[in-house]
Amino acid sequence: MYKIAAMGDKDSIYGFASLGVSIFPANDAVQGSRILRQLADADYGVIYITEQLAALMKDEIARYASLPLPAIIPIPGVRGNTGLGLDSVSKFVEKAVGSDILS
């Protein structure tokens, strides 16, 4: 069975622990990239990552884009929504359906 993780600043991901999600605080691209590689190698099927951290790690996240797992999902953090998560989901839907359903 695959596990679920959340990465990002501690304030944004702390609540996920109450849902049984493993949390991994990370505040910079170097630390985040290291943690992401460890999670991908450790049977994590879904990894939520705050949009702020994901913006710093675009190249690292792109390495996993063509793989079926892990699914890396950007989420808003406590500092607000940057739109990265919605853009990401929109691209996945467009790829799956063959057209942009939001426009």
C-alpha cells in the first residue's frame, strides 16, 4: 500500500498529520529536493507540496512528471495561493482528456 506525504513549511503542513499523512518540513529547494527523492524511493504514492516550495523545485518535480508515481500535487500554503496548483491540475486534465475543459 502506498503512503501519502506533505512537504512544505511547517505551518502549512502541520495539520495533515492529524489525517494520518506523513509530514516533512522543508523551507528551501535543496532540502526539499533531497526529501522528495527520499519519498519517491520509499513507496509514497501521493506527495502534497506547498506551492511556494514547488516553485523553488520546478526542475526536481519535472523529473517525476512522466512517471506514474509518485503523484506530486501542489497545494496552497498559509501564505496564500499562487495558482500553481490549479495550473498543474489543469495541465493534467488537459493531458488526460485531450483538451482544456476550463476554457
